[in-house]
Amino acid sequence: MTDQTPITPVLLCGGSGTRLWPLSRKSYPKQFAQFLGEESLFQEAARRVAGEGFAAPLAVTGEGFRFIVAEQLDHCGIRAAGILIEPEGRNTAPAAAAAALHLAASDPSALMLLVPADHAIPDDAAFRDAVMTGAPAAAAGQIVTFGIAPTRAETGYGWLEAGQETHPGVNALERFIEKPDAAKAEALFADEKHLWNAGLFLTRADTLIAAFEEHAPDILAGTRAAMEAATPDLGFLRIDPDLWAQVRAESIDYAVMEQAGNVSVVRFAGGWSDLGSWEAVWQESPQDGSGNALAGLATAIECENTLLRSESGEIELVGIGLKNVVAVAMRDAVLVADMTDSQSVRRAVDTLKARGAKQAVQLPVDHRPWGWFETLILANRFQVKRIHVHPGASLSLQSHVHRSEHWIVVAGTARVTVDGEERLLTENQSVYIPLGAVHRMENPGKVPMVLIEVQTGSYLGEDDIIRYEDIYART
């Protein structure tokens, strides 16, 4: 398809799923975590739709993830065409409408591929071929979805029914089928015209806008108003929060696709999983001869069909005599569950939330635009942190009302400013930050800078910060 208009991938990455707790949490959801390789699901999705035939991607994400998206794309060597910031999650229909309006502003006929950024698709080349198969139909005004050739009678997915072929490799979509019960799933699986619904869509921007106009005009109108009032911010486009809050939250399937008459489907026979549970992660992971999938410092002794993951370099996870069990150990939380009941993990998260446990939503590592930090010790009136600052990054110029700090550099070089006095610190050098002092730390080097911070005071919360200057516009 060398003469085809390049396809703009729209990476939908604003979700905050809880079914893969404790590795996936509200502060750092599953699309940004590493489940099956050395890169996150978001990075794998971005690479999958990069290269010949594809334009630079457009990402749609939440306020708290904007710098994570930019950083992870940068690590992939991929430059985004834009990053839209949703003030709050409104499901996939408003996100898709926002992307279509954004692209149509410069090219109404732009081809766009809506890509959930948290799916696992092992064969990138086969997926790209499927997308290119659907491109002529999309260019002609069809909304093309991609049906996964099923490998089992799955009750956890929606299904599609394919009809007659309309373009080479493209069939009319007869209907969407809700998640079936076991008996219906068996009947669907037995008929090859039925496929799993992967929630991927390829269409022209103006085609999608017209579909919203016909089937969900309120969502389109609200989204258009919020986009017209959007403001640029450090390379991001921030959707107006007040107008966005008035947009109806809905999935694109319910809002548009199940009602539209111009939907087609391309059959994709490659591997696919939405990684919606730990059982799904186990299914997609390499396994030993007894069906055990191990990650990190994990050991299985006389175990069968078990997933053991140690997400800490300091925790040895050992399973003995386990069958059909998932066990995930992190520094601050451990999950042990029956493999077939791993869909109930969100109930555990709800229970932790009700109890006020920070582990329900917050990872021990807190990601910031300049790097990350983790709390090593938190006690009465003192806290010890490890702080990692990216090369060239800088924290804000700030002061604290309730705490003083002592910084010890353990790797790299820090440029430190305290009450207007600037100095360079190298490994094993330290500086004291008195309570109320106006200060900043920067990494002027080309390698990461790491320091240990000891805080003392009457209040140690992250909101005890007065910012005076910030290159990330957080003042």
C-alpha cells in the first residue's frame, strides 16, 4: 500500500485498570508496566504501529500520565504528533471523538487507527499486514474493525459476526455480540464467521465524526466544545476540564459502532490478548514443562500451571506444591489467588481502598516528569527516600514549611541551589536544606543522578511544597 495515505495511530492510554494489581495501580496502570518483555505494553503498541505506512502517533492520556507517555515514547525513539490530555477519564467514545476532531482540523480525510495501548499482540508484522488490508475499505468510507480468530470458547470477550466480503480480506460486519455465557460461547466458537472483538478501529477522521453526528451527537458536541477550548501546555494539548466534565462517558462500541451501518471487519489470525487478568498474563508468558511461568526472583518446586512473579530485586518468591495459583510479590504488597478467580482482583483493590490502604492506588515508586523517587523508610518525624533524576532534568525551585532535608549524592552529579547559592555535588558529597530554604536540585550530567534524601520535621507529606519556578509548569 505504498500509495496509501499514512495511517495515524491513536494510542488510547488513559485507563487505570485494577485487574492486574499489585503491578498495575491507579498511579501507574498496566499499559505503562512491563508484563511480557523489557518494554511496557504502551511502548510495544507504539512500536507495532510505527514505520512504513504509518504517520507519527497521537496519544490520548490522562493528566497524571502525560510525562510518562512522553518519556516512554522518547525511550522508543518515537516522536508523537501530539499528546491530548483528558482532564478525567470519560471512556473510549469521547477520547476517540477528540482524536478525530484534532486530526480533521488539518486533514478531514486522515486515516486513523484507534489502538488500545494495553493489549498484547506478539506478531507485529502480521498485525501491520491486517491493518494495511483494511486501509482501502477505510479510505472508501468504512469503519474497519479487527476480529481475532478465536482459540477457545471465551466468555470474557465480546464477539463479532462477519458477513460477506466487500473488499479483498474485508467483510461486512453483521453484528456485535455481547459477552456470551458458556453454551453460547461454544456455539460461536464452532462457527468460523464469529470472531473476538479486539476494540481496534481503522477509519477516516471525517467518517468517524459523521458516525458520532448520527449516533451520539451529544458526545460529539460536548467533545468539540472542549477541544475548541483546549490549551497548549509544554507540547501537550490540554482539553478544557469544565467542558470535558459535561461530556457523557461511554464506550465507542455502545455509542457508535453497534449502531453504525458502515462497519467492516478484517480477520486477524495472529495472537492477541487484552491481558485482562493474571490468568491471561500466565497464558501469554513463557512456561516450563509443568506449565509454570516465572519472572524475577521466583522459584517453583513441584508446582503446576502456576504464575510466580517477584517484582522486587530483594524478594525471593518460592512456590511449593502449588497448582493453578498466581502469586505476585512487590516490596509493599503481595497477591496470592486461585488462577481461575484472578478476575476478582478488583474486589481486593476495592477492599483496600475502603480501608484507606495506599497500596490500593499508589506504587512504592512515584514517577515524576524529572524522574522518580521511592520511600525507603517512613517513621514518626523522619523519612528516607531514594531519588532518581534523569540527565538534564531539574526539580522545581521550592521550599517547605514543615520539614528540613539532607541530600547525599550516591551516583552522578547534582547541581544544588540553596537560597541563591549554587554548588556541584558528586558521589558521597552532601548538603543540608534548612526548613524554609528556597532550593532546587538539577542533573547537569549525561547519566542519571541518584541521591538519598533524609527528611525530618512535623509533617512529611508531598503537598508541603511551595513552588517558585518549574520547567514543567506546575507552579
